Amino acid sequence: MPILVNLDVMLARRKMKSKDLAARIGITEANLSLLKQGRVKGVRFETLAAICAALECQPGELLEYRADGGNVTGS
């Protein structure tokens, strides 16, 4: 899929650990890890909004479209 998740970049910019973000937004570290790796088929707007609120960012800073597919995994 040509959508890349730049959550690691934003976490580094905000000097926040994945563990802290997961606790703050109320999801498991495992689910956050899957999201960071781009291994999910979808994200609830509620979850996306919570991430954006916690990281003080916009959805466009977390998600990126690449026509070449970026690093595609699976089918």
C-alpha cells in the first residue's frame, strides 16, 4: 500500500516513547507498534485524533502517500 506511517518521526520530534503514547491514548503497545510499522489495514479516526492530540500534530504529518508504494509488505 502506498500509504506510509511516519509515527516514529513524530515521536522522535516530540521526544516521546511509544510506551508513553500508547498509555496516553489508551491502546496497547502491540497495536501501536503495528501501526508504526504500517501493518494495519485501517485506523479509526478516533485513534488518529487521539494520536494527533497527544503529539500536537496534524494527520498529514503522520501519514504520507507515495505512488511508488514505499516499502510494501504483504499483499
